[in-house]
Amino acid sequence: MKINSKEISSLIKEQIKNYSRNIDSSDVGTVISVGDGIALVYGLSEAMLGELLLFPNDIYGLVMNLETDHVGAVLLGDDTLIKEGDEVKRTRRVMEVPVGDNMLGRVVNALGQPIDGMGPIETSKTRPIEVIAPGVITRKSVDTPLETGITMIDAITPIGRGQRELIIGDRQTGKTAIAIDTIINQKGKDVLCIYVAIGQKNSTVAQIVDRLKAFDAMEYTLVVSATASEPAPMLYVAPYAGCAIAEEWMFQGKDVLIVYDDLSKHAVSYRTLSLLLKRSPGREAYPGDVFYLHSRLLERACKLNKKYGGGSITALPIVETQSGDISAYIPTNVISITDGQIFLVTDLFNAGQRPAIDAGLSVSRVGGAAQTKAMKQVARSLKIDLASFEEMKSFSQFGSDLDASTVSILRHGEALLQVLKQKQYEPYPLNKEIFYLYMAKNKHLDDINVHKVGDFLAKAYEYMVNKHNNILEDIQEKKEITDENLNRLNDAINEINSIYKEEYK
């Protein structure tokens, strides 16, 4: 039988003409290029911004660019396992992370997956990482203190539950130390904590976890880790994942403290993604929406009113400066979003003033609303006294013969600085802070040798605990120095002065 080519071609043409099956390209696409953690995918005409895509080898991608004929996705995994021509499927859901009480005490990555070797986390609920922040109607003004246990912060820049307080300063000035001490101080205070490590070294995160375990703080803490060795998309996602986990607890009526360490590296990771996605660079090569990157994250920290459960998220974002330049792009952005900043200075740190907080540039826009009555009683004039001391200190450098009032201001200021010195991992209970500041405010320390003020205060507090613990307990419970206690406290301090003062002069 002879094969007629004309018959075969006409038959094929007829089949093609009658082929009526619709080719649907909306749910399945093809990788057209991949590299540097970015994949361009042809097709997926129905894909949504922020949607998860499933790549081969169970690697997920996050849609960040919607172009006319393709989508740009950032890969949340190893991009070397993906090649051109691979099939990509839509998941029809936005990125979510597991949430719940079982997350406490664990170390997870930016996707909420455990990385601490302690087995899987049993959770039945997830939350999207990107949500709109609670509106004004659902919020309540900040009125409850979040005690850090760091005297200088609780006295000068108090933090309230639901506040956003920026910790800013050069590298190696003690920014993370303040955040970790604050977490340690939440033990027994019904505050759940989340520490988000963005772009840190693996060894640094391991040290922080060990330190938290040593103080039994991991019982109420979750660590979200996106280390420097991970791809930029993981660093970009990490703070939003931490915030989503915190929101689950906030909407249950619980108080949560979340630390973002640090948002400078977060902004750099976002800049990396944006430039690879061919988005237009702006100032310092950051994309135009870098302000929105942090504002939509930090606006989610708030205190809800009773009708909506009364929970809160307190955010402590950390930003690193270069040579103390707080007027740089990212620092000014985050300063304008937050409710105050704690500014740490290298010169103070090197001079031995720890924590190295600059009292002049540090501010809390919530202020006295986030302070107990006892703290207001002893800390009201503290900032003015420190400012007077700094002014007189610079003035006194030009003259040798000082009058009595100047000498008095200088001695009082030096004593205050000694009171505000505090070792790392030693947050103070409220009554200890109040007692120290009361001694300083009433000038009981001005005639003590400046190098012995710390030892004298430790001795005095030990005496109070042993002989007059009822006064300290009353201050801790009532959170104020009552008129009755005031006289008893003065009598106790007179006893201390008569016994110990002479040897510390």
C-alpha cells in the first residue's frame, strides 16, 4: 500500500482545525530564567501579588512583580535546584506561617519551620504574613508600662505595652544587649516575647538562644532566625512572619514583645530583591517603597481596646547607624514611624557608661503615660539634672576655679551617671530602680567617692532587703511611694548612711 503524503497532511490539518480543547495557562507556568534567588515565570496570567508559587523540589516562590507576559518571583529556597523550562504551579494562597502556643521555646526559620533539632511543631492554625494593621477605632492609648529592668530606659525613655521604641546606634554599642535584657525581664510578667534575627551570624543567634535558656527566658520566647547565610527573600520575609505569630497572641488578649534585629539589614535585603527584579533604584539605590516596607510592619504594633480583647504588641526595632549618622535614609524613615528612640553612642560605650544611652537624643513620645507613679516620683527631674551636668561639664573644662553651685551640679551629675550604670543580663526589679533613683534624687550619693557609688548602692539595697524588705515589697506591689512609706524609707536611708557612708567617702 502506497502512502500518500497529501492525504496525511490534509488529515493532520483537519485534526488541528477541529481541536477545541482550551489551553489554560492561568494555573501553570514555565520558568524562563532563574538566578540570584529570582525566577521569571512565563504564563500564570491569574497570579496575585504576594501569592505562593510551587516550583520543583518543593521549593516555594513569592510573587513580587506582575508584568504583561510573565511574573517575577523571589525563591524561598535553593535556586540551584531550579532550571529554565521547569513547570511552576499556582497555590492560590498567600504566604502564611504556623501560629500558636506550641511555637514558644522554639527556634524557627522565616517560614515558621523548626531549625532547632527538637522535632516538628504541632500547630493547627496559620496566619498570612501580610495583613492590614488594626484601625484607630480598635486601638487604645498606651497606658501600661513594659518594664525593661534597665534603670535609664524606665526612668528617661519609658516603654509602654503597644508602643514602638527604636533602638538605634553604631555597631557594637549594646543595641542587642538592651533587647535581650528586656526579654529576660519579662519573666513572670505575662508578656510573650519574639526575637527576630535578620542577617545575623549563626553563631550569634546560637549564643543569644543559649543566654535566654540560661535565664529560663525561652519558656515564653520564640526566636525567628533568618541568618546572613540564607537567601535575601528569607531575610525579607522574617519580620513579617514574626509579626503574624505575635498577632495571633495579641488577638487572644495577650501582651507580646517583638524585637526586630535589625531593620537595616532587612532594608538591604529588600533593596537586593528590588534591584534583581529590575525595579527602579532611588536614594542610596533603595526602591521608592522602602518607607512602606517598614511602616506596614511597625504599624501592626499597637494596644487593642477591651472590646477587641485588650491585647498588645510592643515593637523594639533595631537600626544600625554609620558613625552616629541618625540623619541617614533608613534611620530617619524608622524614626518617623516609631514612638521614640533610644540612641546609643560609641563614645559613651568606650568611656565605660553602660548602657551607652544618650539622654539628650533619646526620647519616648508616650512618656509619663507608660510610667508607674513611683517612677514618676523619683525620675521627674532626672533628664534636666543630666542636661545641666553635661552643660556644666563642658563649661568647667575652660576654668579651674569653680563656684560651689557648679561643683554641686557636677558632683550630683557624676553620681547620677554611676546610678544609671548597669551590667548586662542584670535587669533590676522595679523597687530596686526606685530605691536607687530615690537615693540619687535626694543627693544621698553626692558626697560618696564617685568610684564607690555602685558598691555603696549594692550594700544599701542588701541592707534594705534584709532589714526593711516590707518597704520594698510595698513599693513593688503598689507601684508608688505612699506618704506612710516615705517616712519609713527616709528613716531606713538614715540608718544606712550612719552605718556605711563613712567607709565609702
